[in-house]
Amino acid sequence: MILYNITINIDDNVHDEWIQWMREHHIPNILLTGLFVDNKILKLLTEIENGGTTYSFQYFMNSMEDYEKYESEYATALRTEHDARFGGKYVSFHTLLEVIE
């Protein structure tokens, strides 16, 4: 199993709008690709005061082939939509992990 993790720090001044949009629009659109078998939203509890809140969005998929398909067919449009709405209000990084157990 593969875990695609996106860590995002979102500015507090758009936090409420952003988290609602993520839950109601962005995450459902990611899941509609049919490539993910589970997802989780985690909030960082040991936040350093920086004017933002940090989350980890975790998406689980069965194989690297599923990840490669997501990247080649869906990721650019989804990221562009997110950036068009919240660009300049967040910083993020992505990690790809293999679930061992």
C-alpha cells in the first residue's frame, strides 16, 4: 500500500473557509478519481505560532501505478484549482511513503 501525504500550513485568516472547502469540495474530487482506498485528515497539535494551522492530508492507494495515474491524469488540475482559490495563503509539501505493516 502507498501513502500519499500532503502537509499544509494554512493562514489563520482563511482557515475556516479553506477547511470547509477542503472537506466539501477538494477531498471529494480527489476521491472521485477512484484511485484511493482511504483518506484521513490530521491536525498538528505541536504547532509553532506562525499565523497558521498545519494539517496532514493522507490518501491511501494500492499501488505505485495508482499514484502515477493520479499524478499524470488528475493532480495538476486539482492543485491548480486549490492554488487559484488559496494561493499565497498556504505552504505545503508532499511525501510518498510505502506502508510496510
